[in-house]
Amino acid sequence: MNFWDHHKAITCYYELLMSSVCQKYQLRQMEYDILMFLYHNPQYHTAADIVRVRNSTKSHVSTSLKVLEERGLIEKKVADGNKKHIDVYLSASAQPIIAEGLEAQRQFARDMFQGLSEPQIAACKQAFQKICDNAEECLKIKGMTHHES
């Protein structure tokens, strides 16, 4: 077996850990992912940013943002002078979800890197980043994005 056969196990374990947070707060995975994305990436704060950076579909992001806004977990602010530019921010009521999500992510990292030295962890991260960059470049060459494949 090689990485390509096992990468789904990594994703499944991540989703298993995150599902406890999703269940507790009655969130769909996409809604949770958007909250955590907004927390980890404050420089990206529009629906278009989320679609582009996360390679998500516009309709899924739009639906999830609507649910999150209705539940008071995000706030939308229209930019001055441009009604089409809407910034999205986490609200204070999202903080307990973020805190539990961060702990679940830390647990995932501890479990995945168990038994590896700091240099091995650094090498893993560097190699994985290069693999991801290569995949993105190949998709660009083919004229596709991640969510279209």
C-alpha cells in the first residue's frame, strides 16, 4: 500500500474527530470548516475568498454562510460604497465552537505525528506542502480547480 491508498484514512480520522464538535453544535461539516477557515485565515473574509482558497463550490459556501448567519455564528458587513462586497466575520457566539475545534485539531496533529521527531515532522510538512503545490499547479495546467475534479 502507498500514500494514495492511505490518504483517505487520514481524512476519515480528521472528520471523525471533528464530527464530535459538529454533532455537539449541530453543524454540517462544511459549516464547521468555514468557521475554522475564518478563524485560521482572517485575511480571507468574503464568500469569494472561501470559494477560491478552499476550492469549494459557490452554492455550498453560500448555503452554509446563510445557515451560519441565521444561527448568529457569523456576521456579514456590506463594504462602504460597494453593496456587492460583503465581508464575513466570526461572531462572539462562535468562540466555544472555535475553542473545541482547535482542541480537536490539536488532538489530530498529536495523533498523526505521534512517534515522529521535530525534524521528521518538519520534513513531513515541507514534503506535503510541495505535493499540494504540485497538485494545484497540475490542476491549473489542465484548466481545473480542486472542486471540479
